[in-house]
Amino acid sequence: MVLVLVNAKDAVLEKKNKQDENYKMIIGIRSYQDKDLIIIEITDNGIGILNEDINNLILPFYTTKEEGKGTGLGLSICYQIIKDMGGSIEITSDTSNGTKIKLLLSSQRKN
Ligand SMILES: Nc1ncnc2c1ncn2[C@@H]1O[C@H](COP(=O)(O)OP(=O)(O)O)[C@@H](O)[C@H]1O
Ligand SMILES: [Mg+2]
């Protein structure tokens, strides 16, 4: 979760660097339950993700950030942890509106 928030922060800061002063950085987080799922949703109005990149994001060491900045491990670690918990991640993004990342977890404990 923290790793997803760090990505959101990077994305809004990078957009701020490119954009005029009227741009307001927005990061949102909310969580809710939908039937058996607990959903944590993190949104940002940052630079967004190109369609061609979206399927690569969870690969280890995949990063679009400059050398020394990104490790490319954030989302792959998140994905592994959530998968181990029986959950999944949904990423929707475009370069004009920004990014929404949903972490979906089962509310049923499986022992
Ligand atoms: N909120 C976001 N907005 C824009 N791009 C994102 C966002 N989250 C992830 N990404 C993209 O996914 C890539 C991989 O993220 P991550 O695995 O956390 O590695 P890192 O942050 O070290 O680059 C990033 O380099 C970036 O291109
Ligand atoms: Mg990251």
C-alpha cells in the first residue's frame, strides 16, 4: 500500500514539474467492501501510464523512472503479497486523467 502511494506521489510530482502552476496535485485513497471483497482504491491525477506499459508494471525491475530513482520493485512486490493473500490488483490509467489502482482482497479468512 505504501509502495502504491509512493508511486502516486512520484506521478503527481512529475506532472507538476511539467505542468503550469494551475495544476493541483490530488491523491485519493478510499476503502470499501463489496460483497466478499475488501477494496482499497488509490487514485492520483499524475502523469498516468501509457497503454503499452500497463501490462508490464507488475514485472520485477520494470520501471520508467530515471536511473537511481526507480527500482521497479514496488508493484511487483505488492502484486506478490496480494496474490499470496488470494487477492488481485486492477490498474486503470490514462495520461490525461491519471491512475487508479484497486487492491482487491477477500474478506473471508482462509485457514
Ligand atoms: N500512479 C502511477 N502513475 C504513473 N505511473 C505509475 C504509477 N504507478 C506505477 N507506475 C509505473 O509503474 C512503474 C513500476 O512501478 P514500481 O514497480 O513501483 O517501480 P518504480 O516506482 O521503482 O519505478 C513505474 O516506473 C511507473 O512507470
Ligand atoms: Mg514504485
